[in-house]
Amino acid sequence: MEVFQVLGKSLSAHLLQVSTTLHGILPYSIQGPLLSALGIVTYVSLIPSAPPSFPSSGNGLWYTAPGTIWVQEFLPIGNGYLGAMLPGGTNQEATQLNIESLWSGGPFQDPSYNGGNHLPYKQSKIAAKMQNIREAIFSSPTGTIDNIDEIMTPGDTYGSYTSAGYLIATLDSTSSVSKYARWLDLDEAVSRTTWSDGSTTFLRESFCSHPLQACVQYLNSATSHVLPAVTYAYTIAGVDGLPAPNVTCLDDRTLSIRNYVSIPGMLYEILAQAQAPSGLVSCSAVSGASPPNATLTVLGASETWISWVGGTNYDMAAGNAAADYSFQGPDPHNNLVTLLSSANRTSYAEMLNGHIKDYTSLVSSFSLSLGQTPDLNTPTDQILARYRTSVGDTYLEWLLFNYGRYLLASSARGVLPANLQGLWADGYSNPWGADYHSNINIQMNYWAAEISNLDVTQSLFDYIENTWGPRGAYTAQVLYNISEGFVTHGEMNIFGHTGMKLGGNSAQWANYPESNAWMMIHAWDHFDHTNDVQWWKTQGWPLVKAVASFHLQKLIEDLHFNDLTLVTAPCNSPEQVPITLGCAHAQQLIWQLFNIIENGFEAAGDTDTAFLDAVISKRQQMDKGLRIGRWGQLQEWKVDMDMPDDTHRHLSHLIGLYPGYAIASYSPELQGGLIVNGTFTRYTKEQILNAAETSLFHRGIGRGPDADAGWEKVWRAAAWAQLANETEFYKELTHTIERNFAPNLFSMYSSDGIFQIDANLGYPAAVLNALLQAPDIANINVPLQVTLLPALPLTWSTGEMKGARIRGGITLDFAWNDGRLTTATFIVDQNVAGRERDVIVNYGGRVVAQFRSNGGYSQTVSSF
């Protein structure tokens, strides 16, 4: 028996805040009477099992009470352009809205905004300061210095991703509520709520259609011919900071909501149109309201739905010198009118079916089974509440995998990529601005995309091309005195904030010019998995070449160790304090970047052989970022200063273990050979992997004094899987679920209730890495090593993966039973001409198949 709360007719931000606070500190049995006294009606409902239309596979989330806490209980829908969070109310539904480009700050708020960069006239002074910093590092006995504040700049008007308010749907009914259920169908990407009100049963459906660029909310009654009166209104209650909007009647069925995120600031508009084929829809201005306000009313209808579209005057293509980095586009109104008209030309059934067809076509090319048995008798929040580390629950683990893919598919297909919260944010100013942190977070968002055949990366590369590249070229010039390529740092907004942000001792997270290199690994991975040569030539290669050109100029000779190698300086291992030289993370990344140049040069059709030769030459000379330290660890810095008790959240020096390959595919011939304490040394692969394991073990389980985030645990799980340690993998993965996932399965940064989506989106990648590994290789002429079931937990003894994509344009299906591989089928794309490679398939410590990836080749292996 579940006790739950439903908001009364008049939405109040104060009541919402009170209910949220009480929910966090009082048991349900005490909340009920207290909230009733405040005007929040309490009901009791007995729900024995999942709703009848819930997926029989169990592929969804379901609950027996409405949500009251946005971050923990509301359910997300989205199409990339728009997002919404749904509490699942009954007589009132308060749908929280998001528009992907709605940001405060930037040039909309401050015309002098320049992306956190120095002014041009300071270039020569900054160059001299940079040289002094490098000399200080090289001459320091410890190879470190305290700060680099003199070359950093304040992040004024950096801004934040912002909520777009609430759409309030009110049903004129006051009877008692029973038989309540709400669920998110992950097969169809539709959120549904059903309840009985007296003798009448209602159904509310909500979804965001990518083809229509619109969201839709539908209401009907299965047991009544006519619905009670329904009203729709808009409010910014609960979004402290947004100015009061202008809400007017565009026509007798449509609300027009126009507002600025600040004064001055970005303009946004939402158009919401109600439909009621058998009823009457009217729009009424609220008398005496200032600024103007209006509502929609639906009378005498057997069904009704409201469609909304939204946009801003942001234009990513205007983030260049020609547009004076204004990022300002046209008023969104005309485009929104066109979108809304297109959306409402069809029936509701056609809109719903079109949405489901689009979504399933995106996600159904890949599937995973872990041998799970769906629990259709226990709500999702209760399944999570009983979950325990290392004990696990295969059904929940499988569900979280699908949920991660759903969230990425729902947040990444707009103009902008998935941000720190994907697409969903309820505040005016959100944690870390809900921005694009580029030292792990935005990367983790996309780790699972290529291998699980999820085509959602185009907005990511468009974003880099349009917001990183143009102003990043200026930053390269004025901050690093480099006239080739572009650079960004650890934090990015949508306004080209490419400078190194100053704020306290912020070098630890801001001094990160390798962010561009890491993202170019994603560009290469996209090409390497898809063989999309046209994309590589027109977008991928130009980005990669520009970034490599920058780092080609930035590497300098090591004058601290004087070993004739090239290093980065100054560098910070992401979010670690020491400012030093030759950080392992940076060196490994740049080495991998230079490999991309060699491996992708021919496919790009580039003829600049002088550039290629320069890259190969400097790659040979550069420090590879792989040293074994005094306590057997893989050093995080070239200076051996790692501490065995450092449980820092980042695994930056292990990037070559996962998601990179400098460690995982280590080659003594290509990476070995270095001077350690005056002695020539060449590590074996076993030594490097053992040192990485030592470092990973000492890094802890992701609950150090600096953080307790979900993403750090997911990264650790993936790393343990890469080391084929199924026990540690499963312990870390299950610890993440028990510790960091909320009842709505959102990943929490900490117990403070801060939402970060990276663990949600990184979770599928960690699961995949336990089942299938095909890490990159330094040279395309080296065989690709594919390992099946490298870290299979005992609890996943039976399963199947279909439609996985691995490097070289290869599709893989495989299955296992009783913990043993039973069959594996490899199919090579037709379009691989010129990129064929040798593939070696490993299982259980031995080679089980070998083939050449010629176009159209297929092979099934079934004898193990």
C-alpha cells in the first residue's frame, strides 16, 4: 500500500518546496496529514503489479505514487531540442520544461563577453609569462609550481543552462483517487499515468517527438464519454531568477509564452496548442494581469492533447569572427509557428506512432540480454531500495543499461550535445552551470554510443566545430602564442568559452588544454566504427588536424629531466593540484592523437605530407606518459610524486587503460624505451598493466574525501573490466547502483542530491566493457584484438548481445550460456575499401578466430 501526494489546484512554489523538504526528512506516514493541512491532498492506493500496458519485458520504470522531488522522482522525456520532467500528477500535472539552448550569460547578457580570453594586445606579455612559468617548472627541485593565475582570466557572465518553467494541466475533478500508477516505457519513449477518480479512469501520455521537434501531452478517459473541464497554464514558479513572462493568446487554441532569461539576455518562446476533436478549446486572457497572462480551457471533449514547441534566438553558427561571436540568431517565433502547424496536421495517433517508429528505429539496431527476469510485482523505487553491492539484481542492472541509452537518445539529437545534466534542469542557475565539462564528463556521456550503434553524435561534432573551433583559434594565439589549430580548456558553455577560467586555485580544473585532444579521440572512434569516409573528409579530419596542429606546436623539450623528450608544461592532471610537466594523462592523449593523424591521413585524402612527417617525428620524440613509480604504481606525473593514499575521483593517468588504449594495447616496440634515473628502460606489457592495476587499487572505490560521485565509480568499473577482473568490476558497478542512483534512476553526484547524467550514460559503457573489448591500436597494420566476455560476472551467466559495432565497420552478435560463450557472428560492412585489417578474436585466454576484415566478409564461430 502506497501513500502519495498530489498537488492541489493552485500550484505554489512554496508548497512545492515544503513537500520536497518534508519528503526528504519525514516518513510518508507523517507527511500525509501535514501536507493535507497545507492543501496537498493525500490519497491511498493499492497497486499489486505493474500496469497492464507496461512492457512485458520489464523495459521501463514504474511507480505507485506521483513524484514530489524533481531530481529524484520526476521522469524525463526529450527529443534533443526539448526536454520535460513529469511528476505524474492526477488532477494536476506540473510538467517542467527545458529548451536545449536556453542559457543565461554570454554575449546576450554582456556584449563585451569574449569567451574568458585575454585581449589581443596582451599576447606578447602572456607569451613572456608562459615562458617564465615553464622555466620555473623546469628549474624547480620538485618540478612543480604553486599557481599560474597570471595567465588565467575570470569567467564573468559564463552563464548557466536554465529551466524554461512549467506547463500546468488541471483537470476539474475532486473525487478520491485510486488505482494509481505511472511509468516510463523505454520501448516507446512514452511516459504514462493512469488513475481512477471515483468511477472514472484516466490516462495521461507524454512524449517528445524528434521528427516533429515538439512535445505532446494527451489525456482521455476510458470509462467516460466526456472529460471534466481541462485547463492549461504556464508558470515560472520554482524557477527563481526568470523574469515574469508575457503569456498571450496567439489564437483561440494556442498560448504564446515569450520571455527573456534575464534583462538583458537570451529571448525564448514557447507555443502550446490544445486540440480536442470532439470538444471546445478556448484561450482567455487573465484579467488585470501584468505582464499579460492567459490560459487555455477545454470543454466537452472525450480526449484532448496539448503540443508545444520552443526555441531561443541562439545560433551556434554565429559563434565566429564574421558574426562578432554574437551567437545571436533570428527571433524564434516564425520557425515555431511552422513547427507547431506541422505537428498538428496529423491526428494524435499518427503523432504517437510516428514518434515510436522514429525512436525504435534509433535504438533497436542493438540489444542486450543479461538473462534477466523482469520483476513486474515491485515498483522501480522499491527494487532500487533493496539493491545491495556485490549481491546485485540482474533485472535492474539490465534496466539501467537501457535507461542510459534512452537518456542519451533523448538528449543528444538536437542542435547541441548532451550536457552535464543531459537535457533536464529545473533551476535558473544549475550545478556547474549544467555545462560541458571536458575532462571526463562530456566524454563519458558518449562512451557507449558507437559500440551500441546509437547514432547520436552529430550534434557533438557540430558543437565542437562551431563553438570550440573559431574562438579556440583565438585562444591558441593569444594564450599560447600558437597560430595553428584551436584549443579549449576544462569548462565550456554554449558561447565559446575557450579561455582558462580563473577562480581560486582553479588551475587544477581549468588548466586543461588537452580537452580538444580527448574529443578528437571521439571523432576518430566515430569514423573507425562507421567508416563514414565522407564525414571524415568534411568534418572529422579537419577537426583532428587542427587539434593536432596545435599540440604539435605546444610540445616543448623537457629541461627538467633533460632526457631529450617532448612534454607539456605547464600541465595539471585533471582536477589534481600539482602544476608540473609531462602529466601522464596529457602525454598519453597526445600520443593517441598523433596516431590518429597517421592512421586517418590516407582516408582523409590529405596530401600535406610535411605535416604528417612532423607529427610522426614529434610522436617519436615525445614522452609517452608511461612510467612505473617508487611503489609500483603507474605514475600520474613524470615526477614521481604519487601518494598511495590518493583516492582522487579522477583516473586521469589511467586514460590509456580505459577509455583509451595507450595502456590497454601497450606495445614495447612503439612506446617502450625511456630513461629512468639515468638508466635506459623498456617496460613489458605485463609490467605496465600491473602498474595500472596497482594505481587503480590504490585509487579506492570512488568514495574519497573529495567526492562520492557516480561517474567516478562507473569509470573504475570499466577500468577493472579492462583488466579482466570480473569481481572488482561487479563490486564497483553494483556499488554505483546502490550508492548513486535515485528512485527515478537519475545518477547523483553525491548524497546532496545533485544530478549529473554522466554516470547514467557511462554505465552502459562499463557494462559493455565487461562483455566485449576491442580497444584501438597504435597502427592500423597491427591486428585488432577482440575479446569476448573478458569480465563476465557470475550473475550474468546467460545472455546475448546483438548489433554491437567494433572498429573497422564490423557488426557483432554473440551469446553465452552457463557462463560460457556459445556463438559469435562477425559481419564486415561493404564500405571498408582501403581500411581492411586483421582481426584476432580471443575468449577464455586463447584465440578462437582470425580473419581479414574485407568488405562483406562474415564469419560465425560456435566451437569453443
